[in-house]
Amino acid sequence: MAIQTIPTKPFAGQRPGTSGLRKKVSVFTQAHYLENFVQALLDVLNASGADAQALTGQTLVLGGDGRFYNRAAVQIILKLASANGVARVLLGRGGILSTPAVSAVIRRRQAFGGIVLSASHNPGGPAGDFGIKYNAGNGGPANEALTEAVYARTQVLRELRISDAPDIDIDRQGLQQFEQMQVDVIDPVADYAAVMRELFDFDLLRTMFQRGFTVRVDAMNAVGGPYARAILEGELGAPAGTVVNAEPLEDFGGLHPDPNPVNAEDLIAHMQQLDAPDFGAAMDGDADRNMVVGRNFVVTPSDSLALMTAHARLIPGYKDGLTGVARSMPTSAAVDRVAKALNLPCFETPTGWKFFGNLLDAGRVSLCGEESYGTGSSHVREKDGLWAILFWLSLQGATDRSVEALVREHWRVYGRNYYSRHDYEGIAVDVANVLMRDLRAALPFLPGRQFGVRQLVLADDFAYTDPVDGSVSGQQGIRLIFDDGARVIFRLSGTGTEGATLRLYLERFEADVALQDEPVQKVLAELATLADQVAGIRARTGMEGPTVAT
Ligand code: G16
């Protein structure tokens, strides 16, 4: 066994997107593709600046969502890590760790950082997607400075340092020696479950299940299954079968593990039946996203964040109140209304969980959320699907009210932010870029224009100055804001792997309780037409409407 130095050539396009590097499996399995990216990452971490420690001699956490290529990628990364001076790797058994679990393990064990193997909600299998991202010592996604440095390194990389040691047994828990590096194969659930026990009243949840409260959690054949089973069925006494699609499969059993009403239609159908469970929820590929569903009632992620903020004090982990809240810019402003009423600071960040990291580290926010079915808190530095499920269960236990009753009461008090996201997928990249370029060029001429009953009061390209480190991120989405508070936002997705996806976010506020029960798409149709009028989506893409509306 020896450390080899192997020549390599840079690949174009290894720039991480909204959340790490995501590509088709066929791209990742090209000779040296994964190796190059990981070598670049390790080089950057080993060259950390004067005030930062280098990786050599440190501990890294490693695990993924179990999708196709996960197991092979783990072996490759171990060989690179050992040859690049890593002292110890904490590896989830079977190569499995959910994204929030990686964050929990990094934090609890004070690791240097961690590598997550996941393309999140993107489909898996040999024809699907694979992904890799790095989380720093705070447990959160690497910031843009680091991801850019890794990208720059990939462009000049000429050599790999890699061990030729044989594969290790990743299914055997415990310590194994790998060259001069130790690999500690750990239970993927234990650290995460310990964090959940600190936040929630498990006795209350146990009592709910004893009294016959029924739940259906759809893990979508992805990594959330083992976590939900261990905690809900194992510890809290929910009946077996509460968690469905609970076995992580390499191709997610053909499901698209994105917990929204379109892709989790089976859950929606179950929650519409007469004998539906009291509560339903789904998680995505790496278990950081969640969708909350009551009986015949779907909660939008933006509303979920607003309700969590309003009721946080009912949950033991947040009983002393929140320091502040944050949402991504395209997320509805429902939470802003709660924050105002509770006199809490409320931050608006660009899309991407990484932008919450500084605010959480500085103690300026305790809860954060995004329209893309993500909610989380300061307990880790990632969004967290099962945490959100336990939060909503606890909320129902503490108030003895159903999901629907809680949301309707919320709308009555704060008003309803009607909200929808329209995705136009698979657009030619140049068409999408020209659309955004033309929109940007039109921005100066839009304010003051009348669109039906509304006047446009602000048109800009969202830019964010991080209040903690002062870094500036520009071109984060085009916002059209109207005099009645309605918003239309245009962004290109940073997580897709084929062509471009245009995301159109529509929002309108309704204070009148009598008007809060209208079909969402009907209420927002006028804004969708207006968006098309301004951006020429149909004419440019040739598409009659969005491929997915959630
Ligand atoms: C990632 C990011 C989220 C973001 C989402 C959608 O989620 O972590 O912050 O909201 O992508 O991003 P985009 O609109 O650019 O596609 P995940 O669950 O895919 O890691």
C-alpha cells in the first residue's frame, strides 16, 4: 500500500452551484472527475489562510444519501483523504448520513468539516444525478469564498495524491485503520437523535402516539427513512408502518424524492382519504427538505416557517424565545408579519442555505426557512426535514389542534400570503440567460408602470450584503414589487443538471378572512400573466406553461 501521485487534467464546469457540485452520474463516473474535485477541495482546505487551521491531522465527517455511486464515491474519498493528511474520518455506516446528520456530527464531535454525497431532491440511479458538497466546521455549507477557491483549484489541478489501499468494509461499525488514517464507522442516526432529544418533549410525543394519533411520513425511498423509523417508530412508539418508503434505495425506487405536492402525490392522495392519518409529511433525498400535510390540507413552506416562528415558545428547545428569523428572498413574507408582531429581527437572504450560516453562528437568528421546502434552526447548520416533522407534531400535541386549524387561525390573525412557484424546466441555457439579461436591462423602466389595478413600485436585481462579514452577493433574482405588496420574482435555479430552469415566484397578500380560501393558482393567475407580459416567457421558451407549479 502506498500513496500514489497520479497526473490528471482539469475538467471544465466543476463550479459548485446553489448547494455543491451536482451532475449526471455519467459525468461523475468519468475517470478522475470525482477525484479531481475532492483533490481540489483537500488542497484548498490544506492551504487555509493564516488564521485558519489546515486539514492535515484533523477529522472529517463523510456520508451521503445512499444514491447510486454513493458507496463507490466513499471509497475514492477515503483514499484521497488518507493520502492528503486527514487523521480520521467519521463515516456513516454503509456510507449513509443525511445532510442534517452530517451537520449534527460535525458539531457534536467538533470535526474540521464534512463531505456530503448527495444531489438532494434530484432523481438518482445510473441515469440520475450525483452530487458532493463540503460543510465547514460550523456544520454548515461552505461559503462562496471557499466554493470559488475550490472551483479555481479544479481549473489548474495537475496531480492527484491517492492511496492504492484496498477498499474498507463500510458496513462494519467501529474503528478501522486505513494507511495512517483512522476510519470510524459510526451509527448514522445516534448523534442526530441525541440532538432531537434535546429540543423536543419526547414524552409528550410518546403520549400522542399512545392515544392513537396517526402519522404518515413518506421518506421517498431516500435517506430519511432510517432516521424517521428509529425516532418515530423506535423511540416514540409510533406503530410500525408509520414511515413508508423507508428503505434508502440507490434509485429511490424511481421516485423523484422532492417533497412537494407534485412529486409526493401518493402522500397527498393518502391525506385526502376519509380515514386519512392526522398528520402527514415527506422528506427529500438527503432528508433536509420537508413537506407538511394535514388532513386534506397542504401547508406551504413559507407558511410553515411563519407558524413555527409564531409558536416556537411551545417547543422546549425554543421556550426562551427566538433571537431572530431569516428567509430566502423568494420565500413569502408571511414570516415577516410574525416577526414584526413579535418584535423580532427578520433577515432576507439569497437562495441557498449557506447564506443563513453567518446569521446563525452570530446568534442573530434562531429559525430560518425557504420556499423550496426547507426549514431549520440553530440546532444544526442545515435545513432539517425530520426536525420540522417533530416540530409540527409537537405543535399539534401542545395545542391539541390540527394542522388545518393551526394554519387557518394563523391566516385569521396575520393574513394569508397566497404563494406559488412556477418552474419552467429544461430551457436552453442561452434562451434562459437572454431572458434574464433582457429583464435586467428593462429594470430601470419598470417602476411606476401600471399593471391592471397594481402599480409597480420596485424593480431590482436582489443583492445581499451579509450583515456579519460584509460580503456582497449580487444578481440573486429579479424582484418586481407592487404597491399592494404583491411580488413577482424571476431566478434561474442553481441546482439543476440539464439545461436551465426558470423559477417564477408569485405572491399576493390577503387580509380578508372571507377571501382566504380561494384556489391558489386562480388567485395568482393575474400575476402569472403579468410575469409573462414582462419577461416573454412563453414566446421565448415556446412553453405554454410551467412544467411544475407548487
Ligand atoms: C438547495 C439549497 C436551498 C435552495 C434549493 C433550491 O436545496 O440548499 O437553499 O433553496 O437548493 O435552489 P435553486 O432554486 O437554486 O434550485 P437542496 O435541498 O437541493 O440542497
